[in-house]
Amino acid sequence: MTITDKHRAYGEAMNFESVYDYSEQYKVNDNPTVWKYMSMEKFKSLLDEKALYFSKPSGFVDPLEGSYSHWDIKQRDTGGNTRDYMKRIQEFSAISCWHINDHESAAMWDLYLGGGDGIAIKTTYKDLYNSIHDPYIIFSGKLQYIDFYKDMTSENVFDTLFYKRKSFSFENELRLMIIASRIDHKNLTKQFENEGIPMQDWDGLIDDLEEKSYEFSHPNGNLVSCDLNNLIHSIYVSPKSPPEVVDKVKSMVKEIGMSSEIIVKSNLYEDYIY
């Protein structure tokens, strides 16, 4: 991280926040059911840390994710922003991906677990959003799936991270994003007031938190604190996992004081027609 990139990322983040605050694109007006599919290792980390892992965009599979579209490059001035510049600036952000669906998805089980053992957390958008207790502003929105030859993405480097190619539309993704330097002043001042912290100390505390927001907990992402009881409605165990994995998941949630009644063994591949 260079000082120049840090300053540029700060400017891009401020511009994105102004777009986000007034754009209807980011308003999730309904309260969809959302799912998070993960391996047993990642599930254990979630329970141990009581935090969701947000990944930097550099860890994504799609090489065009977070880039301008072909249409953008040919039809308008992109401000001289090269792919290398965009990728460097986007390293100041981290993202959590969720699948919107009323039902569990066979495609998502295969995509995230590839036939291995794992789980899927079922919740709603509002409970997911409200479960997060962290200084960062949580930017959220449904991804826009476009034709990269015919449609535009955005002029903002961080805004482009909410666009993907139509080939990925089966993911039906809800995305949460944090950006270094963007912390939630409104909630923090409420917290300071509730804790009885003198008002004259607020600005200094906020400045410290803003500076610390650049220090992600992992080289490739960041852990974001959350309330698991608010977050988790149900935990589905992979349809290909044996009974002992179900028992293991039950034991894991009991260890942190949650009820094993929220555990559901997926019957996706069971034959129940007679």
C-alpha cells in the first residue's frame, strides 16, 4: 500500500459513498432470503471468531470482476483508469457474497463445496445486515448482471464491483462490501453516547478508527464482527455429508450456546417418491 494509492482510494471511496447514498440500485427494498455456503473450516472460523470473512476482490474467480465493460472502454472516457490502477485501489475493499433464493440451491452446493462436507447458513437480508456490529459502513446491494459488450458498468472504481457478466446470473448474488476509511460515524456517536464517552473525545476516537480501518485482519481480506444469534436462522448440512458431520455441526453450535434445533440435514438428493 503506497501513500499515493491510499489517497486515491480515499477519494474513490468518498465518491462511491455519495453514489451509494442516492442510487436506487443499491436499495434492497424487500427482505429476501439469503444463503451463505461454506466449508467446515470456514464455518468453524465463523463460530470461533464471531465474525464474517470479507474477501478482497483479488481473490475472485471471474477475471473481469470489478473492471469496466468492453462498452465502457469503447464508448466513453474512463478517466485514464487502467486495469492495474483499478485492481490496486480495489484492494482497499473487501466483500461478502450471499445467494438470494427462497430454497437451497444444488448449484451453490456444487460451486462452493464441490461434493465435500460443509454447511449453508440461511437468513434474511435484514437480519444479515443488522447482525453486523463493526465500525465499517456496510455497503450492500444486489449484483447487476450485464452484457459486457453492450452495457456500461460505472465510472467509479468501487461501483464496478456490483456488476458481473450475465454468465454468472445463476449466482443471484447479494453483496456486502466494506472500504478502508469508510466507517459509520452515526452509529459510532450513538455508541459513544451510550458508553458515556465525553463528546470532546469523539472526533479523536473516530479519527483513530478511520486509520485502523486500513488494517485488514488478513492479507486477502478482513473479519467483520457479527451477532451470530441474529444472523443465523438455520444451518443446512450438505446433502452429501454423512450423519457424523451432522452430529459434529450440532456439537459445534452447542459449544457456543446455540440450539442444535436450527440444524437441518439437507434432503436434496433423497429419493422420497414411492
